[in-house]
Amino acid sequence: MALKHYLTSKHCVPAFSSFLLACLLAFSLQIFFFSPFSPDSLELPLLSSAFFPPNNKLQEVIKLGEGFLNNPEDVCVDTEGILYTATRDSWIKRLHRNGSWENWKKLNAHNLLGITMTKEGDLVVCDADEGLLKVGENMVSVVTSHVNGTRIRFADDVIEASDGSLYFSVASTKYELHNWYLDVLEAKPHGQLLKYDPSSGETSIILDDLCFANGVALSQDQQYLVVCETWKFRCLKYWLEGENKGKTEIFVDNLPGGPDNINLAPDGSFWIALLELTNGLEFIHTSKASKIFLAAFPKLIERVNGVYTKAMVVNVAADGKITKKFDDSNGKVLSFVTSAIEFEDHLYLGSLNSNFIGKLPLKSS
Ligand SMILES: *[C@@H]1O[C@H](CO)[C@@H](O)[C@H](O)[C@H]1NC(C)=O
Ligand SMILES: *[C@@H]1O[C@H](CO)[C@@H](O)[C@H](O)[C@H]1NC(C)=O
């Protein structure tokens, strides 16, 4: 009764607004001072894209499997020329030589990212929830799910070396696929490069504190590997052999977008898919308050993230020089292109915003 009286009394309105005000204040204090999200300023690249004006070459792609593929993030090809991809609806789908697609394997996993074919003919798949999976004609198994006692989350891309070791990236130890852009906004290094050694069964940390570790590729002679750091707009070279073994240096930096997956081309160069990380609101990346505000209202993030407005891939020679850039400057045909792989004079493009794989003839490009 007392409560009812209070609620219907004329004191109610001011009391209620003070309560709202107090809540708002508490909430602001909470997000500004006690948020687990503590962003740093992000350094955006100098405009190296000026050297490569938009050419919209990616608008010329042939669409493979249109309507059949739900955001095919990565693509790989086996020794028989069968093309594989992992989709958002947990399928591994493959394209046969005769042009027909097959729903090959449905996995009990929801966030399948980078894939690679092993020498033995099994597919290794990054599962952003579980770690690394191995998928064969008659089996699916977990290769590794832990490193140094902690669960592997957000495994992103993987490559097999000739000794059977698997090198793979963990994009972020703090964020997940669905909120990956918070890692960009926070601009703190939560990425890792890991190695799975099949002879010991051990998984170890090769590089820590990477800035969203993404694509991983081996050089043609396997003397080094390249790992991409998305919001650092660069890729690192990590020496596996030779006098610099164990050392890290910059392979390419100041890229005109955030590097995603990277693949070795037959001529020893690399194809790198680049993400448009900003959307004309660059100031956000240097404003701590704006970042904290965005982190508290993630619905607004789509407005500052440029991935849906553009697609870009570059070819980078083994010496780290950008030699070609293909783009879709307004996202008309392709946006959010996450991978580019060269096979028989064509480039195959995966994307997190398309229902097909793009196929671009390289001879005429
Ligand atoms: C294409 O090749 C696959 C694998 O050999 C086979 O299963 C499929 O039936 C073929 N499709 C057509 C249309 O020939
Ligand atoms: C491995 O875990 C231990 C204990 O949790 C920790 O002290 C150590 O720093 C970790 N090593 C690496 C390389 O992360």
C-alpha cells in the first residue's frame, strides 16, 4: 500500500527523473571508468593507395556458386584442382572440376574461418570456437584446442609446412568473431601466432601481442612465413630457417587497408585481401571517448566500419613491394573480400559479405 501511495503521489515524477538521471550518471561513469574496454589511439596508414587509383577490376568477377554459399570466408584448392570453402552455415562445400558444387561436410561448429589442404589430403579448418579441426573423407577431429593451458579462441588462418607443422593465427584472445571490430577500436595487441607440432602433439606460442593476427602464409622456399596484422596495416615476416631463424621483421607495411588472409602465388609473390577499416569517420580512431561510446552501443559500429563499402586485394612481391591492386571501390559486386588465392591463372575471392566466390581471370588483368 505504501509503495502504491508513493507511486501515485505527486512526488513521483521528480523522484523518477532524479532516479533516471542517477542511472544515466552511473552508467556513464561505469562505461568511462570501469569498462574492461580501454582503447588506445589507432594510427591509420598514410595514403599509399594514391599510387593505385581505383580500377574496379573486382567488379569483373565471374560468380561461382551464387546463392549456394553463405559468406565463404576462405578458399583453398587440393592437388586435383577441387576448390573448397567453409561457409557461415557450417558447411564445407567443394567445387568439382566438372563445375558442380557439393555439400561435402556439415560440421558441428559455427564460426569456420581459414582453411588449408594438407599433404595427406585432409582439410585443416580454423574454428573460431574450438581451435583447429581436421576434416577428411570419413572423419572430423580436433587437432588442437588449447595452448599453454588456455582454450584457443578465434583461430583465424592456418598453413601447413612441409614438416607437417601447422602455423596458425589467433586474431584476438579478448574478442570473438561477432565483435571483432572492438579489437580494432581498442587497438591493443591481443593476437598470436601459434604452432602445432604433430611429432610432439604440442601447441606453442610463436609470436604474442600481435595486432589482430590474421592471414598466415609460407614463402615458396619455406624459409619464412608471413603473418598479417590487420589493424596495424602490415604483415610481418617470421624466419623459420637460416641465420635469422626465430627473428621477426616487417614484410610490408602502410598497406591501403587492413590485411586479412594471405596466400602464396605460384610465382612466389603473395595475394593479400585488404579490409576497409574506416568509413570516413577517421577521427573515431584517435578519440578515446568516441571509442568507449561505440563499445557501449555496438549497434553504431556498422556506421564506422568500412568493410561493407569496398573490396580490395593486392599482390605483394617476395621483396615486400606492392605490384598490383584490384578493387571494387563502391562495393557494387564485392565487399568485405577476406581472401584471394591464385590457381591456374585465375584469382578466387572469398568474402564475408557475399553468396558466391568471385573468379577473376588474371591474364587479361
Ligand atoms: C561432377 O563430378 C563429381 C565428382 O566426380 C560427381 O560426383 C558429380 O556427379 C559430377 N557432376 C556432373 C554434373 O557430372
Ligand atoms: C603460460 O601460462 C603461464 C601460467 O598461466 C604463464 O605464466 C605464462 O606467461 C604463459 N606463457 C605464455 C608464453 O603465454
